[in-house]
Amino acid sequence: MLKHVELTRLGNRARVVTARSDDAESVSTGIFTNIGGRHEPAALSGVCHFIEHMLFKGTPRRKAVDISRAIEGRGGYLNAYTSESSTCYYARLPHECLAIGFDVLSDMWRNATLAPADMEKERLVIVEELRMYRDQPQQVAQEKFTEAMWQNHALGRPLAGTEETLQNLTRDALAGFKDAAYLPSNTLFAFTGRNVVHADCVKRVADVLGGAPSGKPPAARRVTGATRQEPLSVTRRPALEQVHLVLGHRVFGRQDPRRHALRMLNVILGENMSSRLFQVVRERHGCAYAIHSGYQLHDETGAFSVSAGLDRGRALKALGLIRRELDRMRETLVTAAELRRTRDYTLGAFRLGLESVGSQMAWLGEGLLNYGRVIMPEEVIKALLAVTPEEIRETARHCFDPARLTLSVVVPENHEVSDTQWREACQ
């Protein structure tokens, strides 16, 4: 897995982390800026995602097509993502191309033109992205779930913004937010793969940042007990064949030591085809084609959810089956055999997930952003091996508290189940 890990903090507080993998043929480099959707004011909802798009549109040195050709022309891969708490730009290339890969990424990150004409075209592109999501009922159910989970909070807003906020976003506002957020003190540079030399990578970053001041990035409003959570969201849509459901609970944040037990709990409940929900709801009762569970942990809060596309005539029955499995996690201990199977799957998936230099780069970056330190895989493996049936049950009892439950359903317009019936099914 991870080997030869080194970390340096520059004078302006930018961090550089590297891991050398001598048996790899590639290198991966990423620039992580600790800014995301939860840092946006409501009027600028979607600005981080918009900036992510705009950084691919060109710099004084490169047009948009030059950016993609510089990476793809060498057989590499270039992409980015925006989350609630961070934005990452990354590339993977043959190992001898590290210099050009980092040059392209750092040029985008530091010198993007943000041309008004490009912004107008990209505004149309992102609006179409929003409309694409609106045509996907499971995506709508998820967005409505998130909105209900964190009412009137940035975590409850869609990462891509809304058509209204996108139409009102000016070039000055976008550039001003980027200047205030894309700061050395807020950014991490990660390099993994073959022939990665830490001192060389530190020099590359220092050369790019020059004398850039550290700066103070925008702060995010934290979720507290006063942050409202709505228990039910029902959306009626024409021309649907299924009921699309997301049922979940507000849980603890990523700093909580119970996160390892939660990971095991999720595998048992709904991560794969061997899970309880898949076997009960799909295999035994035939109420769904797709059903799975998952969780997302932020710094101080999180959500555990079950998502499914259900037979419209048996949706209430399926909801009852899901809730019964949640209650079973709260009430009974997992058996020794089930725990052993869960550990084998979890540890195997974890180790395989860190096999590529790209996943190692993401692991280092996300770990440093979220926990402020390099977390070695061996530490996680040790923690997972130590999880007991009692810890899984106690974590389920905490997480699946009915008082913190939210149900989001997208149903056919003429669906026979009323809002009152959905509400009663949650109680």
C-alpha cells in the first residue's frame, strides 16, 4: 500500500505530501483546496462547482484544448471534483511526465483566466447538468433528503447550485470568491507513484507559489442541535413507474471513533449483494431491483442512508422491511460468522482500493484535509479488526435513533399512498 510517505509545510502554510511507489508505471498528482459547498453563502450557492468548471477553460499560457491535450496526449487522465468541504484537481500520467502534469494543474489552479465569454457558455452547461439531475428521480430523492436533513444550512443545498443562483453569479463574484478561497494556507499538493522525489516536489510547489501570502480562507457555519431536520419530503412526478426512496438518519461526524464500527455496520446492512437489505428486500421479497446503504461524514455531522427504487404497489411494505432491518441492527448482536465475513470483505475492499497511485493520492489528500495528519492504512486496518459485535450494536442504537430520521420519496403523480401514510410509516 502506502510507502515512503513524506510531508512538508512551506512558510506560507501550503502542504506538500508524497508517497513513492517503485513498482508503479504511473504518477498521480493532485491539488486539494479545503473549500467546498458548505463554505458558500446562500446567494453564491454553486460557486465552488462553477469555479471547478472554469479552471479547465484556459490560462494565459494554455487554451482549454491545450490543457486536455497536454495530459491526454500522453495517455493520461485529468479531472476534478467538488465536495461539501473541498475541491480537488488531479491528473494521472506515465511516471516520466510528472513535470508536465503538475505544470498543467498548477497553471489551472493559479492562473485560470475566468474569461466572461467562457463563463457564459459554462453557465449554460451547468444549467443543463442541473436539468439532467432533475430528470433522474433517484437523484431528486437524494437532493430532497439532503435538503430535509440540514434545513436552511449550506450542507442542505445542492453542490451545483440552482438555476437562480447560477444566473445571478457574476464574473466579479466568482473571481472574488476564488481569490479569497484558493490560498496556500488552504491547499495541499499531493504526489504519488514511481520516481516521486519529495524534495523535487516541494521545490515545484514553492516555485509555483512564489511569494504568495498564506491568507485566511472563508469559514464554514457548523451544524448544531439547532439546525432543523425535517422528517418527511414527498415529491410527486408524472410518468414514473417506481417509488424512489431515501431513508436516513443524522449521525456523528468523521472525527468520532465510532466511524470504524459504522463502516462495518454499513457492510452488514446494505453495501453489497450479500448484505441484509439486498437479501431481504430484493432476493426474499422482490420489492426492489436496486437497494443499498451508505454514509457521508462531515467534520461535525453526517448522514447514514438507505436508497432504493421500489415496486410502486409494495413501497410501504418495502419501507417496513427496511425499518425492520434497522431495528434488528439496534437490538441484536451480529454473529461471529457474519462479523468474520464482514471483516474479510471490508479489509479486502480497503486494501484493493489503495492499490493504484491515484487512490493513494486521494487517500493522502483527503486524510490530511479531514484529519490534519497522514493516516497510514495499517492504522485503519487495526481499528477495523478491533470492532466488536457490541460496538456495532451500540453504534446502530445511536445512529438509528427514530428522532433523527428523515424520509425522502419521489412517487408517481397518482400514487395511492398519501403523505399521511408515509408520515405514519416513519413513526
